[in-house]
Amino acid sequence: MDNSFILTEFVPLCLTLERIGPFQDRVEYFDFRDEPGEPSNYFLFLSGNGKGKTHILETMAALMGVLGNHPERAATSFGFEPLDAGNGRAQLDFRASYASEGVSHTVVFSIFGGKADSEVWFKPWSKDMLLEVRADSWHNVGVIRRGSADYLWAGMADNWSKEFVSWIADSVGDNVEAFASSPLSAPTMIYFPAYRDIVKLPSTEHRAIEPPADWNYRPLHVFRQEGRRWTESLDNLLVWMLWLDDGRYDAALEFVNEFMFADSEKELMGIPNRNELVARVRTQGSQPYRLDQLSSGEKSLMQIFLRVGAHMTRNTILIVDEVDAHLHTQWRSRISLRLKEMLRRNDGLSVYLASHAMEIIDSLAIEIDEPGLRKSAAILESPEEEERAQKIQQEVAFLKRSFEGGH
């Protein structure tokens, strides 16, 4: 890509997966577009436990992680067992828009990964399919696993695909530059699994001014349970931004206090004592306390808001599993409102949530048009549940026709 290349859009269109988690009996397809046919920027996976929500999100993250490896190097594993050890495979499709030398283009870009003897695509994009999403051409990259540890690159049959993947890989380590307002256009996915705790660091863990383990640009950030290493902690993240003295530290405090504590007496103080290097929250009338002393729900929210702001680029896909986990009933509705506000402020942000909480479902308000939002959802059901639902619908339709005929 030349120096004028700017990615102006990178949004998921659909996901196809096979033999992953509970999706063993058939190929599953998830369309991420809203009712008018535009890619959603607020999408919700709905189901009870064990229906495959987590497998879907883990698959999306594993495929996005492919972009962190340079195509001139050997293909590597996915870090996701169904793709690395089982017979699972999947394809994730994006709509990507970019400007180069003053000319704008829109393409479909697909990532394939998993078990295959040769290059295979669940969804080859024809000209008619491209027209449906207002794209000009189809490009792709894949990593196929032929044996237990035999990974090979696939796709990239055209120059654009290889140059695009190389551009992303070459961007790894670039400075994001700002908190929640980065000028960097390379795409990133930020994934939060269900467990988002903040733990107390051991007293033996040395605190120092050093960059966090996941600092600067990556196409994929995964934040599982916070570890017991200093460089994995939120304290370290805040200390590093304070030391950089480039505006990100103050922006982080303002952002968290607006999105988390605006309706409370609490306030994120940041690092009040530079000799101690411990982040603290204060409440009116009480002594400041550490982040690991927050409630379970507050820890989860602190992880999300601080990490997202620190790592998001102009094209960010935020994925949160069990977004309602550990949240008080009031916060289950409030988190949706906060995320919607983030979407309105950031045109290049897309949010994908998984939940079975009624408050999250209600706050989606899919039937209501909201400025800046393109909303959609998927209800995960087993084949047996789908068959029962279809039978009920058929019986209701039959009864309705019989009632109308009798009158």
C-alpha cells in the first residue's frame, strides 16, 4: 500500500463456521447486516448457556489474529483449539473501504481458517453478491491446517490482498497516539471473554515505569482474566500513560469517569502517588481504594472502558462475551446506553455482544431507529429447537386460516 492509503471502513458482514463447538451437524451462517442491508455496528448474540455464543466470538478473534502474521513468514496456529486440533473451519467476511491517491474504493475482504486439504471458501463472493453490499471486488486470505501442525497460507491470489495483509502486519507496534481518538486507520479487534477480573498483584511483583505487555497497535487484542504480572495490570497501563505525558492519561481519567462514574459519587483518581504507582478510586467521605477492591461488576466495566480507549483505532471491532456478567440489574441496562454513546462518537467502531440477560435484550431496542446505530441480533437455537419453533409457527398459521375461514 502506498503512503496515501487510508482505511476508512472495516466492518464484519457475516460469519460461516463448521464443526466448531456445538455447531457440528451443519454449516452455520450468521449475517451481521441490519434490516436495510447495511453492516450492523451494534450486534447481539442471544441464547442460553451452551448454545455456542463463546465459540462464535472466539472464532472471530482467532480469524482476526491471522492478520498479525506477515505473509512473507510461515503461517502459524490460531490459538483456538477447534481450528488447531479439531476439524473446525470458518470464514469471516468484512466490508472494507479505503482511499488511495485520492480515489475511494469498497471491497469485500474474507479470512478463512481451519482444517482443509486445499484452499476452500464457504462464501465465494460473486458480482451480484458484491453489488448487494455495494462493493467492487472480492479479496481474501486464509490459513489452512492440513495436519496436526501443518499450516499453510491460502488466498492472496491478487496483489491487493497480499499488500493489504502486509500493510496490517507491518503496522504492528505502531503508536496508537491517542486515547479513544487514534488517527491510526489499521483495523483492530478488541475481545473480552466472560471473566474480566482485576486481581491484587503479589507484593513480590516489581512495579516500574515500563510499557504494558500489549502496548501499541495489534490487529487483535484479547483481554482475559488480568494476570499477576505488573505489565498485564491496569495500574501499569495508567502509569505508562502518565509517564508518556501526551494527553492520554488525562483523557483516560475523563473517559472512565464519564462512562462509568457519571451517575455516582465515585471517581477514578488515577495514580495519586508517583512513588507508589497504584491506581485508586475515591468515593465522597471515604479513603481511596485500589482497583482490585472494586465490585466484580465495576472491575469488568473498568477493564472494558480503559482497555478499549487505550487500544482502539479508527476502525475497531469490540467483542464482549457475557457483557452482563457480574453486573447489577441497573448496570445491565446502563452498559448498553454507554456503548451506544461510544458508537455515536466513533463512526469506525462496531460492537458485538453476547448475552442472555433480559435487560441487555430489552436495551437493544431493535425495533426503534436510533441515530448513528445500525442494530441487529442473532438468536442461537439448536436444530431441534428451530424445528419445534417452525412447527409452532405452522400450527398458529393453520389455526389463523381456519378461524378466518370460519368467519
